[in-house]
Amino acid sequence: MDDQWRLPETIELGGEEYDIRTDFRAILDILKAMADPELSDQEKSQVMLEILYWDPEEIPIEYLNEALEKGKEFIDCGITGEGKSKVQLMDWEQDSPIIAPAVNKNIGKDIRSLEYMHWWTFLGAYMEIADGLFSQVLYIRQKKAKGKKLEKWEMEFYRNNKELIDLKQTVKKRSAEEEAALNELFGIKK
């Protein structure tokens, strides 16, 4: 029997297996960093390596780009970007209060109390969200993004839940001290 049904726990780079963090919370931390407008692309890459790989310092320099690419593939469950919408319809951090209960319903447990859940299991439950508040919010965001007219009940729902539906624009600037501390942490010299 092939291992096609096993959830991955390592990523192969140059013929060597490297252990990765597979718990959904670690991946959500990576996604949060990827959405941070204050982080440069280099900082985002460093964050991904530091969080995803248990021992990122053991990865040879010549495999760092491959480590990043395969890390992205793992996070996307191997699903390629072709056909994916470029319009942002959700935000993991902002939507977490309505995503968690929807995933809980699909899993049958409170995910926040679990010691561990593989990212792919979490994402599978997330992809199966069909009914409820989160799906309503996404539906209205999608209609608005496409410039479609909202039905009367949707307009009323939108007016009553504007804070929940409108994605916050995150454009904040770090203080000089925060910037220096991050540069030191990541070993970046400016």
C-alpha cells in the first residue's frame, strides 16, 4: 500500500528529509506573517523557514529557495495557484472568531482545545464549511467584490454586520525600535 493517504510530516530537500511543524496553529502563524504589510519579502521568507522547519539552520543554503517553494506547496496542500482568485475574500486573523466555530462544526470538537491537528485536516474541515455565519459573510464579500447587487436581506445583513464583513486594511508602520529589533532577530543589516 502506498503512503498517499499519510499526512506529510517532512519535506524532502536534496534527497534529505526535514521535519516540519504540521499543527494548524503554526501554519496560521506563517499565514499571519505573510499578510503582514510591515514585513519585507525577505522577512516573510525567514519567518516561514523559522516556523515551518524544526531545524531550519540545518538546511543547506543551496536548498533554501526549494525549502520555501516546498513549504508553500505544503501550506497549499499541493494545490496549484491556477484558477485561484486574486481577490481577498477572507483574513485568517480577522475572521478567526467566525472560522473556528464553523470548523468546530465540521470536526465535531472545539479545535482550540485540541493539543494537535494536522494543517491538512484543519484545512479540509475549513474547505467543507457550507452553512452558517462564515459562509454568509464570504458570500456577501464575494458579491461585493464582483460588483453584484445585494438582495434586500443581504443589504440588511451587511448593514447590521459591516464590521464583520468589511476586511480591515492593515497599513501600519513599525517604530524604529521595533524595526531594529526585527532586523537584529533576523540578522538583517541595513
